[in-house]
Amino acid sequence: EDKVVQSPLSLVVHEGDTVTLNCSYEVTNFRSLLWYKQEKKAPTFLFMLTSSGIEKKSGRLSSILDKKELFSILNITATQTGDSAVYLCAVKGGTSYGKLTFGQGTILTVHP
Amino acid sequence: GAVVSQHPSWVICKSGTSVKIECRSLDFQATTMFWYRQFPKQSLMLMATSNEGSKATYEQGVEKDKFLINHASLTLSTLTVTSAHPEDSSFYICSARDRDRDYNEQFFGPGTRLTVL
């Protein structure tokens, strides 16, 4: 059974801090790893990683995948209160239907 | 582009009734749609994979007779919660894969909050 584990489960920081969110996985026939941000509604897509060692960057957010060690990290620098959300990691693998297996999420709270 | 809508956005129903939730891809054709359930403070759990023109594939532990899925066209999938009970109260989210885009991309709908009294 595919498995995705995120840590920490929750994190409280102050504006300006840098945070690192972790995602480890066990999946058959790995295809890709995706990061999502979820506020009150459905998740919004952040990154998709398929190759090891290549950093994806978007503004203050960046992510990297290590396929040998089976994990990914999501970094957020100079955090803002608007970054407060649940960050979900999901892995695609296995079936041909493209099923995503989600981790339990990291709840990030950024205080002013 | 790649917008997915869900209807209704929230619904309250009495125990024992059935509720239908629609998931539409507005500007693309989706051969595959996915239905997820999310309980408070928990992650998304895949319930089933819906393929246009064929039967849905259900995840282990999900009752296919209780959660009926129909994917009759390339832009519409429906989830019907039959004989709903309070424990079915949850946030239901669909996602759709664009037939003409990267195989890995899924686009999520805004979700439907179901409350069963």
C-alpha cells in the first residue's frame, strides 16, 4: 500500500521566519510528487517534482525531491501571515489511473 | 484554463435521504475524475476513480452501493451518497485530469460540504 508521511504535523512561526516542511513516501512505481496548499477549500497546486535533485522555485517557495532517500522538502522563506494554511504532499504511482496518495498535511500558522 | 466546478458547494440533508454532488470540468475534457473525502483536520482520502464511459474504481473500504459514481460525459461526473447518515458528513472534493495535458496534473474542484442531520 502506498504511504506518504509528512512532518511536522503543525508548525507555528512568526512573520519573516523560514520554514521547512518534510514529506517521505513509500510508493510502487513512483511517477511524481506534488505539493498543494489548502486554505479553507480545495487544494491549490504548488509544485510537481519528478526528477531527483532539481529544485523547483516559485517566489518564496521552493521544493526539492530526493528519489534515492524517498523524500521531499518544501521551503518557505520570509513567511507571511498569508502563508498560513495546510500544506499537503501527494505522490502518484502504481496504477495507470494516476491515483494520488496524500500525506496527512502540515498545518502552518504564521503570526504577525 | 483548467477550471473544475462542484455543485452544490454545501448541502444539509436529513438522515436516510440521498444527495447528488456534481463535478464539472468547465474548459477541458476529463477522461478521468477522482473523488476524495476529507474529514476535519485530516487529509484527503481517495474514494474512487471515475473513468468516462466505464465503471468507477473504488478504494478499499469504500462501499460502491452507498457512493454511486457516474461519469457519463467528458465534462461531468456525479457522486450520489445514498441513504446518508451523520457519519457521512464530510467535505467531498473532486479532481479532474485534463485529457490533453500532462498526465500528472489534476485540477481540484472547490469542494462540497455535506452535513447529514
